[in-house]
Amino acid sequence: QVRLVQSGAEVKKPGASVKVSCKASGYTFSDYYIHWLRQAPGQGLEWMGWINPNTGVTHFALNFQGRVTLTRDTSINTIYMEVSRLRSDDTAFYFCAKVITTRNLAFADDAFHIWGQGTLVTVSS
Amino acid sequence: DFQLTQSPSFLSASVGDRVTITCRASQGIINFLAWYQQKPGEAPKLLIYAASTLQSGVPSRFSGSGSGTEFTLTIRSLQPEDSATYYCQQLNSYPLTFGGGTKVEIK
């Protein structure tokens, strides 16, 4: 079945970087954009950006431009999200999510129907 | 950015009750709206997309309606397993944004 499996929890110091992976299975990897979101403990959801696994093109929310990088390895159907210059307010669960259609939200009949299990990133000195 | 305001932020209801959650958008988003359910320690689960389309596998007691700026999620007959936090999300414009969430408690 369609699955997204993320890497395990991380603990980092302020100023460091973290790289989280999201391995896809059960569908044609290059056909569906992957989005990343995060959720601080006890808080709401925040959208970060997306990557086109076919071309590697990315798009980010303004808050994350310049500090978040999305890459992919098509040989192992895996997306990577790296956050640099970590701050304590980056402590959150990070999720990858797959869109329903190949059109990446161009039309209303689309949303995030498959999610990774989440990766807790803790930033603490 | 498109702001989404959910209400109420918390509700307590009994098994079998009809429950309605409202999501208001700061600007018109046509029907580019989704609803998610999230239980503690889990990823969100898609319930409704395109404002009123039920995601495959989701019980039919869940329904969505609305267009433009006002949307509702209705649970027709609340069940114990519906205890969760519910979020609306607009997908009309970047950055994608979410409502603040509605925590549903079973009395």
C-alpha cells in the first residue's frame, strides 16, 4: 500500500542542522509532489514547502526560505528535508505528506491523503 | 496570507450527538478546503477535500459543506473514536494555511 516512512527522532543544539528523510513506497515516486509540514508540541499545523520528486524543483513558505532545503534521491524513492541554523522554536514534529493527484493542488480535488508518521526534532542546548 | 478561523476551539458532546465545526476564511477560497482529524501522537488523517468530498474509507457520518469563505464539518452521530482535534486547511493559495483546530471531547 502507499506509505511514507520517516527517519527517527533527533536532538540538536541551537545553530546546528538536521536532516530528516521520508521514504515513499507503493506508488510511482516521481509522479506526486511531497509536502512538508511541522507542528510544535501542543500547537497547530504549519506548512513549510514542497518538492517535485521528478525535477527536484522546490517551493517554500516565506518563513522557511533560505533555511530549509528539500532534496530527493530517486534511486531509493526518498525525500530529504534539511533545516539549518536551528533555533529552539524549531522544536516540532515534522511531517511529509503526499498529494492525491499528480497536479499538485492545481484543482480543488486534491489534499494530503498520505502522511509520514512524523519525526520529532528537539533543539536544546 | 489566507487566514482560517475555526470555531469552536473546544467542544464536549455525547455519543450520538450531531456536531458541527465551522471554518471561516479571510478571503474567498472557492472550495479549496480540506478537513483533517488528528489524534494524540498520530499524523493528521484526511477526512474531506474539495469542501465536501469524503475521502475513501472515512465513515459516512462525516460530511463537509460550504464554499467561498464559510465552511462546515459535521459529524452526524458522534462516536467514541471521534475524540480528536479537527483542522481545516485552505489549498487555494500559497502559503497553505490551517485553522487553529477544534478539540472534540466525548462526554
